Amino acid sequence: MRYDFVERHRGRWPVRTMCRVLRVSPGGYYDWRGRPASARALRSGALVEAVRDVHGATKARYGSPRVHAELAARGVPCCVNTVAKLMHRHGIAAKARRRFCRTTDSNHGLPVAENILDRKFDPGATDRAWAADVTYVPIREGWLYLAAVEDLHSRRIVGWSTSGRNDGRLVVDALEMAAFRRLPEAGLLAHSDRGSTYAGEHYQRTLAGRGIVCSMSRRANCWDNAPMESFFASLKKELVHGRDYATRPEARAEIFEYIEVFYNRERRHSSLAYKSPCEFETTS
């Protein structure tokens, strides 16, 4: 391990200095360097390259548990602890999560629904309970607001919409997309926060017209809508942070790719035994 450290840092510090600090002989290091790599070293090197491949293919969105799940799906033998150690050793890390602001305006006089969902986040089958929420994406010309609807059983984003305005049209468009795609039966539960866009007449009329039951979180309680909070946190960490969007169409195109191509079809979810939402729906 000491010789391996010297080898990995020989371009940064003098070899003799590192050997002196680590209390190994430079001659021993050069002898070690001239020997053929051991079978273990070859396996480790191959695994590092496989990890780098997954890390690059997922645009640095995965930490070690999801990298391990993807490697296992590809038939690469390894354990999650080994993957974690190699990622740490070689500086391979997922994008860091940052805090972001809330978009809920609950200071209104509109009627609000009871919290019927009551944090029962696994309804047992698809299209029995959906969650909805709104977030924003900063761009040079202002903001792009994103409304999304998530099926709580499969964690699939079944509807979404974007706009330069956070209004009733935004959330209704996301709901209409979900209803058009899924054709849910009457009695479906749709949970959201108690913001003015969800409590407003336009959204409530759309729910009633489709026989959908409304549920709302308690005031200032993000845990009542935790799955949507988790989705937006993933979107911000894995896509938005570090990007500089010049226009709304540019941001919308990347959101489309993230949701429809990556998140729903490829992203491995820890709550779904590291399956993607689409795979979970077809196998469960």
C-alpha cells in the first residue's frame, strides 16, 4: 500500500521524499514498480475503470451504492464497500447536494384539503396515489418553474410541465399530462402542499372533473410530501447545480432528458431495490 501511494502521487511529490516519510526504501519502490502487476492489482484496476465508466455514463450523478448496483446489473463482481473505497481513493464522487428555496405560497384564504395521504408513501399499486409539487431552476433571464407529478408506488414522474410563471396553469398542465398518460380510475389520491396554485379553483376543478381526491400537507411540513422533496433534491443535485442556463428552452430540454430518459428509465432508486421506476413497474 505504501508503494502504491508513492506510485499514485509521484507526479506531485519527489519519490525520495515520499519514501522517507513513509519509511520505505526508494530501491524497494523501484523494484516493486518493475514487477508485473499482481492478479489482485489487475482486478482492482479493472474495477476502477468500470467505476469510472458508470460515473461518466451517469454524469457523476451516482454515489457508491448506485454505482455498485449498476455494476452488479452489468455482471461486474464486486461489493459495495470495495466500490466505496475505490471511489474515495481515486477521487470519484457524486455531485454534492445544495440547499434550495421553497416556492410554496400558503398565505392565502383559499380552502385547503385534509392530509388524507398521512405519509403513507407506498399505496401498494400504481395510480392509487400521486404526489405533486413545484420547484424552480435559475436561468440568466430569470426563473423556469417546474411542476411535477410522481406515482408514489413506482416513484415514476408521470406528469410535468415548465413555465416562466408559477401559476395555476403550470400545475394543471402537469396534472393533465399525468392523467392523459395513465388514465387513472376515479378515487385516485393526489397529494400536494397547500400552496395557492394547488388550492386554487383551476386545479381543484380539474381534480373534481376527473374524480381525483385531493390531499394536502400540513402547513410548513415538508415531510408530508417527502417523495417529491426527494425527487427535486435529486434533480437539483444531479442536473441543475453547476449549470449556467442561458434560456428557458435550454433548461427545459435538459429537464426533459433528465426526467424522461434518465430518471424514469435508468436511474436506480434505493427505495425500489435499485431498480428504475419503469423497470419496477414492469417487474412488480
